[in-house]
Amino acid sequence: MAGATVLGLLLPIMFGVPMSQASTPVSASMSAAAPAAIPVPTSRTFGVAIDAPADYQAQTLCTPAPKPGAKKLATLLVSTYGPYSVGIARDCSIGATSEHKEGRALDWMITSKIASQNAKAEAFLSWLLATDANGNEAAMARRLGVMYIGWKNQFWAGYEIGRGWTDLKGCTTDPAKKASSYDTFCHRNHVHISLTWDGAAALTSFWTGVALAPACRAGWGGGAPASEGGTDLIPVTPVRVLTSSSGLGLDAPCRLAASPSWSPGRGDLVVPVVGRGEVPADGVAAVAVRVSVVRGSAPLPTISVRSTDTSPYLPVTTALSTAAYSSTVVVPVARDGTIRLAIDRGAADVIADVVGWAPTPDPVPAPDPSAPAALVAASGTTHLVRATVVYDGTATPLAPGETRAINLAGVAGIPPSGLAGLAVSLTVDPTTTVDSIGVYGSTTRTSVGMLRTSTSAVRVTQLLVPTSTGVLTLRNMGASAAPVRLVLNAWFSDAATGGGRHLTLRTSPARVVDSTRAVGLAGPVLNGLSRLVTLTGSAYVPAGVRGVLLAVSAYGGSTDGILSIGSSGMIPVLSLTRGQWTYETVFVPLSSSGRVAVRTASLGTQVRMSVVGFVA
């Protein structure tokens, strides 16, 4: 067995691939010598449903660690055909674009120049590309998520199955490339297999037994123009407008997948959001939508939203693993009552719940008949609150499985009646296991949000909670006690009341801070001191406003932690994860200076802020 392992490691040299350029072999269990009859891999019995043909997903990241599906396929090859080396990872500094640099390509070091090895490769490829009993071409390739193959001068593409085998880089037509010095270039001394991100994550049906839905695709043509900027947000009982895995809100189930490189925006998922639940069918300018992502296949995929195919994307959440992650964003609604979701890499299942909406403003005649109509708020009132801890449960942590109702009526000016909802920050101190905290309104029938905890850092999320009584409910869905806090940022009345202000939403978010480009903040965080940013007086935020609704993005620096922003008290805004982007949307009251402070202890953090609306 030891000898077989050494042989497997030496094969890249024997077949003419310098070790400095070869893919790093993945260790796999070694089988006994192959029997006389050439075997094919064993698999479960499949039903009629099958994974969709692959899309082409070019390498864009440097994440060479072997991915689960690639390791499983390598083990399958070794256990079926013997201890031939299988290389997966490749240093990102070597060569051109390659899925090896993302850990989702395999070089099976088996040569066409030795008859017994050639026969094994041909047997495997025949099995892989065979038509199944239901008439599906390349059935096993689809079930494994094979994107393309290079072998013995030829190329096969899973995204163009009908073309079959074609010439590989002139290897069948150029006499010079028949020389042995081209054996690696022409894939005569190894079989190259690149996987889609779903295949690389081992989410395809060969491994799970359940076929993945096809990629969601937007229709051809432009989207409808965006509506006018909206007014005060009206929190509503969350209404689910999208569950991509079941097809809710769609014509059929699909997976949100990155757009093909040749057609940006083609991967947008168009979701109707009006005329559902408490959201009216007409007069909706924007919605607050809670987006959850699960079973993301690529590392750290970011989900973004926009209103039309020409609007800028607004990132809403990033999946740190295949578990569920969610966040809320306020986005203008297109005139056809839709919004668009997109993912930047790989694919994922997504869920969208509308948790609030903003009406279109009513134009009224100005005093001067020759002047343009003024836009005034049509309904509702926004009450900004100096960042205030309205509930501190750190002394009595939320026990595993516990559901706790918290009544905030009468706290920090929250009225006992006439209330429509709350804007709060939920923070959870480190827990002994990574768990999830669910957030609900006055009952547990409908979720308004979720926060995943950390074993090493405080975590935070922003929530828009519909409640007419001031009651919200927390549920610990994990295995360890969770110390929680609630910080109130704003509350919403169901009618205009004294002290209230009106929110004006922009038709498109305006970037006012981008430390990566020295806009608003010059460079990343260098110390734990607050850095000041002036927001008012610009073309995006008029002087004298009382607050802003900000979409905040941050790239985690030296440590995990939180980013706080505030002008009248510091608001814990979002969770920082080292080396990753995270996103939240938050109401921030402003002092008369119109400035906000930005602070974190995670050195090297980069910050972006976009104005979604302002309160005046």
C-alpha cells in the first residue's frame, strides 16, 4: 500500500508534468489491482429527474484547496481503476485561467500510450457520457456536474453536449502537436475534468440522489423603468414571495446561478413582489425584502438585488457556508412590480420575504403654478431614536430551544398603540456552538429574520419587525445559551404623530463612502478610533435632515467583530468576518453636524456606504 501511494505521487513526473506545474495530488484510498474486465463506477439507482446540463463557469477566484465534489470524484476514480495519481489543486501563480486554481478540476494521470490505461480511461468516459434509459445524453456527467473534459487530443463540453467531442487546441489537426513533447498540452497523458461549482460542492444528484433544479434565467429584453422614489416604510407581516427550490413565486423551481460571462444580467431572477399579503398591487415604490441564501456552491457567493436590468446592484447577503444566511435590504420596485436577484459566483437556493413597503409619493401643485410639482409623503411616519439598548438579555441568556417574547411598548418612546413596527439591531455574544437565533413578530407564526452566532465574536443583524403591540419574539434554535441584546434605531407609527418625520427613498442608492477608492474615507481602518464622515450637504443628502437609511458593506480586517456607525449614539451595524464582505441596511439618526462616526477594532477593515433614503 505504501508503494502504491508513492507510485501515485510520482506519476505526474513519469508522464512529463513537472512537479512545479502539476496539480497537487489528492490523497485517496487505494484499491486492489483492476480485474480483467474493465469496471465502471458503481452508483445508486436514479429516478427520472436529472440535473440540468452544465453552464460554463470560468475560474475567477484563487481558492485552490480541493473541493468536496472533486475529492469524491478522485476517490471514485482510484477505487474503481487503481492507484493512479489524481491532481486537483494548483498554485494560482502558475499558468493561465484554470479551475485547478479553484480546487474544482482533476487531472487523472492515466496515459493513452499504454493500452491497459487507455482502455480504463475509455471505459470511464463511455460510462460518463452514455445516454441513460430516459434518453438523457451524458447522464452521469450531468449528475456529477462535469463542465468539460480534455482527453487524447479532444475536448468535450457539458454546456454544449450536442457537439460531442471536438478538437483540443489544434491537437488533431497540427502535425507538430503529435510530438511527445505535446502529450501534456494535448491531454494524451492524463484526463482533465473540470466541474461546475455545484459539482465541486458535491450538491449534484450523483452524490445526493436528488437532482438539482436548472439555473434561473431572466427573459430577453430590458426591464421596466424604476418607479419614483418612495416615502415612509410600512412594516408588514412577512410575505414569502420567493422560494427558488420549490418554485414559489416562479414558473418552476430553479437555482440562482451566476450570469454567463457572455451575457451579464442573464442570470437575474425576476421576482414579483406586489399584490401579495399586506403589500398592495398598486402604488408601491419600494420594498424591504429579507433575502436568505442556502446551499451556495461557490465560496462566499454574494446575493445582490436591483429593480431593473439597468439599475445598479445592491449587495444584500453573503453565504459563508452551505448553511442559511440572510439580511434585509430596501430596493426600488420596477413599474411591473418586480425586483431582480443575482449571485456573483456559483449557484444557490434563495428565499425572499417582503417585510415592508414604501408608497409612491403623491404629486401636489406647488404654490407657483409654473414650478414643478412637489413630492410629499403619502402615509406613515418615521420616528428615529438615538441608539438605545432596549433589551439586555446577557444576564439571562436565551436557553437552547427557548422562545422568549419581549415587550418593548413604553420603552424609549415606543407607544403602546398606533404602532406599525420597529427597526432594531440584534446582537448576540459568542456562544459555545455556532447556532441560529430566529426573530418573529408578536407570534412565532412568521419569521422576520435570523442571526447565526459565532463561538469567537459578537454577531449582529438589522431587523424590520412588524408589531402593533411592541412585542417581538426570539427563538434559540441552537444547542448553546445565547446572550442577546436589542438596540432600537427607529419605530414606525401607523399614522402621522407629533415628533415624527418622513422618509424619502431614492430611486437608486447613492454611494457616499468607499474606503477602497478613498471616497468619504481614505483607506482602511488603521486603529480603533472613530473616523468621521460628513453626509449632509451633498447632492444625495440635503442639509438639515434628521437621519439616513444606509446600505453598509464592510470587508473584515484583522479579526472578526462588528462595525458600528452613529451620530447620536453608536449603532452596532454589521458582523465582520475576516477577509470577507458582509452587508446590512440600517437607519442612522443624524446630529446637527450631519456627520457619522465609523468604528471597529478589526484593523484593515474596508467600508462602503450608500444612501438609500433620508429622513427629514
